[in-house]
Amino acid sequence: MRWIMLALLLLTGCDSSPELPPLAAGSELVVLTRNSPTTYYFDEDRPTGFEYELIRAFAERHDLRIRIKVAFTLEELINGLAVGEAHIAAAGLTRTSARSDRFIATQPYLTQEALVIYKSGQRRPRRLAALAGRDIVVLAGSSHIELLKSLQAQHPRIRWREIRAADSLELMELVAAEKAELAVIDSTEFQVQQRLYPRLVSALSLSEPEDIVWYLPRLEGAESWADAINQYFDDIDETGELKRLQQIHFGNVQYATRIGSLTFQQAMRTTLPQWQSMIEAVAREYQMDWRLLAAIAYQESHWDPRAKSPTGVRGMMMITQATARELGISNRMDPRQSLRGGARFLKNLLRRLPTDIAEPDRTWMALAAYNIGMGHLEDARVLTERAGLDPHLWEDVRQHLPDLQDPAVYPSVRFGFARGQEAVTYVDNIRHYWSALQLTGLDEYRLEPPITAESILPGDMENFIPLTL
């Protein structure tokens, strides 16, 4: 379907509402969503998220431009759709009878369960009756309230607090900080966000798997618009594209952690010797310490030139296809090209930082930007300054990078949610590896392959592309 028309008649009963333009090839598709790790956020200053990727592909299919409108509570999202502020609400919404009475639901494209989560070490509820008398938090406007109301009919002592937010990160923060005992969270969100709160675990499920759908306002002609969306869901399910997106955004993606010194020492003995000469040559070309370049390459790929992530970054320096084009890299799997691309990109980041940031803070901040994007780094510097600390000092900025994943904080900054703690871990790891390489003086003992492990004396981003929506 090339042309899709959506009438401008608004929901009956609304006194005054903004008018939506008709949808046709080349027009603007207005989408209501949430800023969260499972829906829509900026990663390395590039818009991403499961819902965003679905919307983007659908818009490309019908030659539509996208305008994203972010709601900061579920209630705001639902009310915005009701008054005709958007053509679609794509926000990981569970299909309920109440919502379906008000809006047009598409066919489901995913399922999820409502989970009760608690903090490990605290008292675990093992059955529904055990929820009675506990301090439970739930998102205001969520489908979970209907579930709790039905349970309350059987267990009158079940009570809960409604938190006005758009994302369950705030609920998880309350439980992690022991400001609530339990939270009710969708399984898809918990699966992704548990990495940010590893001490939180699932206790039990409140529901059977429930459908996730997009919702459209009940406007004249919107049924045909919903038909086009349903056809799109059918097509990406059949081609496997839907499954691929699920794997990228909800799969078992390894979270960056500090790897022990013993593992790194072993890699220095067995893997680094075959790449050290090349790393040194590229580092000389870009006038940087080869040990820093080696540390970054180890953090990115463990010195594996054929490394590949589920998100499509590849090579020794784990470079995206878009960045490869920007840097003139024809083969990301070529280790020399990859190392040159990574070195060049880091040098660009160093040049782009404010001139009054001195070393070594300048290098630490450039490394954080390599991982999380310059926009998110600048957001962390703004938060640092707001807190009365020095945005020119890495240790001060380091304290506030994790705030970019705090739902009470990230709506207040330009680029929104980011995995700030992951960027902190990224820089910490590289500093650790760089220091170990400096201490061992591997250049003195460098041998050419092939060698055995006993032959060497043992020693002790993604990428930023600015985009304006």
C-alpha cells in the first residue's frame, strides 16, 4: 500500500484537539512513545530502541517522515493519543479491554508477562496470597493495575502505590534502594533492565503471556491504516526481521564487566604478540600511545579481528557500518583498517572536547564518548555542573554518568536515557588494561608468532553521529 489516508476527524467528545495531517507518501508520521531502554532512546547519540526500529522500518516502507513525541508518564501517553496528538502510540503497550474500547489495536507483535520483582536477600513472595500486606509499587496508568484489582477481589489485603512515570526503571530503583518491597514490571522491560540492577530478581508471574500492540486513535479511516500496520507485522514476522530485532534488543547481550587481571595476562601472553607490531605501527601513525590503542582494542573485541555483536558492530575496534563509511573503511574485518578507524575516531573525539579539559581527564572523557557518544557525555557534564562539581574532571563526571539511566534524572537532559554505568565500566576497564601494559613493558619482551605462552614474561562506541530529530 503506497498511499495511506487518515481522516482528520477527532475522537467524539473531545472539545479541542490538535489536527493531524493526512498520511501519504512524503508526509509526517507522528508517534507517541516513551523514553526507555525497551522503546526509544539515544545510543551513542543515535536514536534506537525496539519500538523505534519497528516504527522506522514501517515509515521507510511507506515513505513517511517520523516525528517522535515522548510522553513521560503512561497516563500522558494515553491521554495524548485520545486527543489526537499522534497517529500511533508505539510504546510496548499491553492490549487490554479498556484500551481497546478507546482505541484501535493492531495485531500483536510481541508478548510479555507481568512479573513481581524483589531484591535478592529480602523476603520473597512465593504465591499470590503472599502479596497481601506488602509494599508494592506499580506504574500509574499501566495494565498491571487491572491485574492487581482482580487479585484484590480474592485477597482484600493487597495494596499498592501508583508511581507516575513512563518506564519501570523508576520502580526498579525504588526496590533496589529498599524504598519499596515489590514492584510489578513487564517481563520484556525486566529482561533488558535487570542488567542495571543485578540484585533484583523475579519472584512470580501475575499473568499468562499478554499481547503487545500499537494503538491508534479512533479516527475515520484509521482501520485501513491499522490494516497496513498488520500487513507490515505479518511481513517482518515471515522474513525473520521481527525475530532479529527481538534478539538485538531483548536477547542475551553481554553486559560490560571488569575482567580479572588473570584473564588479561593470559591474553597478553597468547593473543597480543600476533597483533602488537600492527598496533604499534597504527599508534605511531596517529601519534598515540600504542598501549592505549591496545587496551581499547582488547576492551572492544579481546583482540579478535572477526568479532561481531548482535547489533552489527564488527572487527578489532567494533565499528558500525555507518561509522565505517564515514571513516572510509572498506572492510571492518581488516584489523589494520579497523585499528586505524578506531584511532582516528578517538583523535576526533579528543579534538571535539572543550579545550579547557586537561589530560588525563581529556582522554578518559574521550573514551567515555567513544562508548556512549559525545551527546550523552555532555549531558553527564551538565549534571556534574548542576551538582556543584567540576565538569572538567573525569572523577566528578564519572559520578554522574550513571544518572543517565535514572528515570528521575534523564528526562531533564537533552539526549535522555543512556547506559551510563556501562560507560563508566568501559573506561575503568581500559584504564586497568592500559596500566597493566605500561607496567609490564611488553615491548621489551615482544616476540614474533608463533610462540608458546611460556615465551613471554607475564605481567601483573559505540560511535557518535550527531542527529537532530
